[in-house]
Amino acid sequence: MEKGWRGLPYHTIADHYKRIFGEKVYKIPVTVVDDCPNRMGLKGMKTCSFCDVWGSAAREESFQMTLKEQIEKYQTQIGKEYNSKKFLIYFQAYTNTFTKISALKENFDTALSYPFVNGFVLGTRPDCLSPAVLNLWQEYYQKSFVAVELGVQSFFNHHLEFMQRGHTADDSLKAIQKISQSTAVDLGLHLIFGSPNETLDEIKQTALICNDLPITNVKLHNMHVLKNTELEKWYLDGKYQPIERQDYTEKVQLFLSYLHPRIAVHRLAAFASRWEELIAPQWTSDKMGTHQFIIDHLRRTQTYQGCLLPIQSPEDAILFNTMKLRIERI
């Protein structure tokens, strides 16, 4: 909580995890796969236009380390920095269900073998969800916390086509329902704002769609240009102009205004950790500056999560009031 304020004007993922685990937990990002359907060109798919060679990998060195080496090294680093005791292993880079079930099981067992690990988080795509994968998730959910972050990115097909995702909005909706019906995992979505011709109504509709889905959290990204991507070519050719920070902030404001407070938010914007590979916009490299810029805007405009939604139950009233209090000074 920032000094002088009651807290952030949205339901944070830290709040969500604290309610589950009783205290703050930290993610240990690891890399165990190095490919995805897009990069392999399956079914005629292309690499996502925004994706660089690292496939959203948190650390370049991870590719040269075993899973055990990554967990032990990063747990020590994160533990010292934040004095943390509980951790979740975050299988982040590429498509983590795009491998053999036996390999997945081995990775999960390795992660859960550490006493400081309370579960794991898995990043994947809507089109990599076999019945065997879903059954495996549910099996591990019976003995540990299991969360899935699904790279939906958009609920509008023209934006998905620009991103070269290789799946449709309907594919994403079907995948979400399949996960919900087959498992009890903690389900979240990744969304990207800043595609060409994106409208404010689409941003609003995205929030309303999320409200009707069986999810517990979302993670927001701004479209940005990295080296060695299709997006870099389009940017250099003048075919794509990245979103400005003010415009992106106003879209986040609108999205949060219509997002139900029961849904936790991981973060408000992307951060280019390998800044030397960032082409544009430069504000993407300023993690804390961008976060504070958005928070300041929300407070200045008296915006809090769900502020434009109707209150439909006593539970809603409590949640909405909690969010409203967070834009007030103590």
C-alpha cells in the first residue's frame, strides 16, 4: 500500500493469493519448453507478430539451466529481496502444454518437491488443451494449488489476426469453458491492448465478457515492438504505430471501470525486461514509472475497479465499496 492511500484502486493478484494462502506469495518464473505451435508453423500458423525469440521468457539464462537449478537459484534471489517464504513455480515461457504428458508430470513433481513451493502456475494457449492435459491439471489440483494463465489476448478476431495468433475468439471462449467444466484450477487470462483500430467500445466489451466468464484474474499487456519480430518490420515500414502511454492508460481506466471487483488483476501494463531489445514505445521499459502514471491517473479521475457497473447484490456492495475506499486518502 502506498503511503497516504488506503491501497490500489483495483483488486490485486496479491490480494487474491493472500486470501488463498494466508500471506503473500511470490512467483518463481522458470523455462522448461522452447517452442509453441505458432513457431513450429503447425496448421499453417505463423509466429505471433509481437513475440520475440525468447517467447516471453523471464530470464535468458534459464534455457541453459535445469528446472531444479532455476528453482533453487531464483528462490534464493527472490527470498532475499522480499523476505518471502511461500512461492509458486511459474511455468511462463512459450506454450507449457505443448509437450508430452510424462514431461509435464515430471516438471510438476519436481516443482512440488520443494517445501517452500505451494503450487504452480502454467502459461498456455487456447488451442493446446487435450483431455489428457486437463485430467493432469485436475489430478494435481487435488494435492496442490494449480493456476492456469490462458493467452487469449483479445476477444476480437481482427486483432487476433493482426497478432497472428492462429486461434479465434470463439476458440478462446470454448477453451475457457472446457477448462472450467473439466477442472477446478484457478483460471486467468492474458489480454493485450494497443492493436491498430482498437475502439473504446471493444475495451468495454472485453471487460464485460470477462465478467461473465469462470475466471478469477486477468493480466494486462500493452502491445510493444521487440527486435526480430514481425511487428518490428511493420513498425520500421510505417505500418504500425505503438500506443502512447496516455492513450493506453485511458484504455486501462475504461477496462477497470467495467471489470467486476471479484476478478483480480496481475498487472496494468507490460514491461520489457530486456530493454536492449525494445524498439518502441520506450515507456514500456519504465516499469514503476508506468505503473505510477496509471495509478495517478486512476486517482485523479476517481476511477476504481467496477465503478461503472451496477450493484446487484449485497456482496457486490461490499466489494465495490472496498474499491471505492482505495481512491481516498487516509
